[in-house]
Amino acid sequence: MRRLFLAAAMALSLGAFAQADPEFKLVIENHKFTPDRIEVPAGKKVKLVIENKDSTPEEFESKQLNREKVIPGKSTGTIFIGPWSAQAAGDYTTGSNHVLPTGGAARFRGGLGPADFVRTFTEQTVTRQGLCVIGPAAITLADAEGLTEHARSIRMRI
């Protein structure tokens, strides 16, 4: 039952993107918004694309549209506006959420996503024959870096 619900929810959220929503573009450059006024149709869902050409983050805020968003420098953000475009839909189902990096990190990266909260590990398996092929190069690099024990760990195995 749960899988059916999730599949139906995904189909509904994907179906919302199949329709072409009217798109409006706003550009931020030299800390100024161009155009300085955009009129959107009342009661309709619209897509507002904001391109920030400045190197610093800028905040888009519209009390009339009930929207607020920080657009990192040298990046583009999208805001969906309309009666069915709940912010929570963007937080959970229609795209990445709105968690922004702190400590000034928004200067060089966008909003955080699920992968930022997952710890990843790498795993490597090397055969004896493989180590005999790549071992000499590893020894040369370890010796060049002055990491004699690294080089020794390879020498012991080949």
C-alpha cells in the first residue's frame, strides 16, 4: 500500500512539471534587479527564474507573492508561484530543499541536498597480480613524498 501511495505521489508531482508554466526572468546585476517590476497573472502558477550575476548572494523577497529566497552569487534560482505551489512541496517532493550553507559558503556553492548529509566511504580491492603492476608506481610516489612507510607497505606485498 505504501509503495502505491509513493508511486502515485511521484506521478502527481512529475505530472505538474509536464505543463508549461508561464516563465518570467529576473536578473540581478550590480545589486539591482532588472526588470524592476514584473506583473504575473493572478491565480495562475508561474515560474520565476532569477539569475544573480553578482559574485555575492542576493535576497529576493516579495511580500505580494509571499516568497523569499537567497540566490547565491553567479548562480540561478527558481521560484514557483501560484495557488498550488506550496513551499513545502519544494522542500520535500518537487526538487532540492531550501537549506542554505552557512558561514559565507553560499559564495561558492548552492543549497544543501540529501547527499550533504550522507557519509560516503570508498572501498578498494587489489589482487596480488594487480599490486605487482601498480606497486612500483605507488612506491615511486610514496618515496617522492618522503612517506617511507607507505612505500614499505607496498614493497612487503610484492
